[in-house]
Amino acid sequence: MGLAPEMRNLSEDILASFKQRIRENEELVNDVQKTLDGFRKDHQEMAAALRSGLDKDEKNRLKEADILMKEMIKDRKNMAAALRSGLDNDEKNRMKEFVALMKSINEEVLRIFSYTHDMLAKFDKEHMEMSVELRKGLDKGEVERLKEFNVVMKGICNDVKNLKKAVAGLLGDYAQDRGEASAAWKKMSDILAQLRKTGVVTPPKEVVRKAEKKEVKMEIPVKAEKETPVEEVKEIPVKAVKETPVKAVKETPVKAEPKPVVLMTLEEKILDFINNHPEGVRISEMEEPLGKTRMKLGFIAKNLLNEGKVLKIETIYYPKTKIER
């Protein structure tokens, strides 16, 4: 299977996995929203029930107070009539008894009002405590769900990052193999050109090193001459090959060997483009030079921003080192 089909399959797998995780995240968010709506509805129903209970208890207390006041007024009238009928006999004693009776009545009324006030205060306190407990429970559940959601999103980001590293490694290996193949092809072309021109092949450095260790004179193997599809090689005398100085081979500079061409990944190209524009650059300005879509460039630039390799002010990307200075 070629590298291109493998890359396409890998891209399709990555996209499918990313879409699946997005769908799962949406389902999780919907479930969380439904649960919160249920909690909110239950809380409203409970508040309505508590409110109706309070109204009912308040009405009952008012009724009881009205009945009590009516009874007190009735008793007071009866007592006043009795006092009025017996004032002539012992008015002072009756007045003292009336004062004592009124005092006890006032104390009873005050006790009733105090008891009612205490009951209302206790009810308000219990209602507040219940509200706080409900709020704590709701907040705790929401925090746990957010933690789970953050863990899932972090796993997705790590998977995407690992996939990106794996793809970058594959592209780097492919570029290295291509560079080595290009270097080998160029070396073979140079040898063929030298054969066509002079009929003498310069021995490779590895053969020269072996010859220096064993102290054997450098000679081109006869088999190599027979395998070369050029008729002029057969006409070259062996003495001409012996006269090739070994020192000339040693003086061949190492830098003359072609270096393997290493291709840059798209992420490295974007980073290099941003670093070469210290005045700042937008995503739209990178489309034409890099030959990629704005969506793809924006996604990779956002990853570079998250990794701390570049900086962004509004819609413009800047090199990190330039801004820090």
C-alpha cells in the first residue's frame, strides 16, 4: 500500500474520530442541560408548594387570631357587664380584678404574638437552609459534570496532538527517504557522466579508506567495468587506472556530497512565515504564498498559539520572540 492511500485512510480515520467525539460531546451537553432543566423545574415546584403551604398556614393563623379576638371581646363584654352590675357593692375590688384580668389578657396576647413571630422566624431559617442545601447540591453536580467534560475534551485534544505528531513523523521519514534517494540518483548520474567523459571512475571514499588500512593499490574492479553499459570502458588500459593518485581522492571535500532534502511540514512553514513577518500577518495573507485554504491555515495557527509558539493580537499573528523583546 502506498504512502498516499495510507495518508488518506489516516486522515479519514482522524476526521471520523473527531466527528464522533463532537457528537458525543453534544449528547453530553444535551444530557447536562436536560438534567439542569429538571432540577430547575423541581426547584420551582418545591418553591410553589412551600409558598402555598405558607399562605395556607398564615390564613389558618389569622382565622385562629380572629376567633380568639372575638372570644376575648365577648368575654370582655361579659366581664364589663358583670363589673358594671356590681360596681355599687365593691367598685375598687372589681376594678383591681379587672386590671389584673386585662394584664393577663395582654400578656396572653403578647405571648401569642411572640409565638407567631418565633414560628415565622424558624420557618424562614429552615427555608433558607433548605435553599442553601439545594443550591450546594446543584452546584456540586454541575462542577462534577464540567470536570468530566473537561477530561473528555482534554483526551480529544491529546489524541489529535498525538495524531499530528505521528503524521508529522511519517512525513519527515518520507522526506528523508526521498532526499536519500535523490542523493543516490545524483551520485549515480555523476558517475555515468564521468564515465562518458573520461572513462575513469573516481573511487568512493569508503573504498579509499579501506585501501589505506590494507595498504593495497586502488584499482577499479573488472566486474564493474563489464557491468557498465559503455563500450569505451573496455578500451581503457589497466595502467591508466593505477596511475590515478590516491591523494587526489583524499582531497575531495566532504561538503561536495549532496545533502538530503528535508521537506518542511505545513506547521513549520506557517511558523517560519510568521517569524519572517515581525510586523504581524493575517491568515488571509498566508493563503497565496503557502497555497493552502484559510480554514486549514487558521486551524494550524491556532494550535501554534495554544502551544505558545506565536502570539495573537485581535486577528494578527506575531512572532513570540519579537513581541517579548
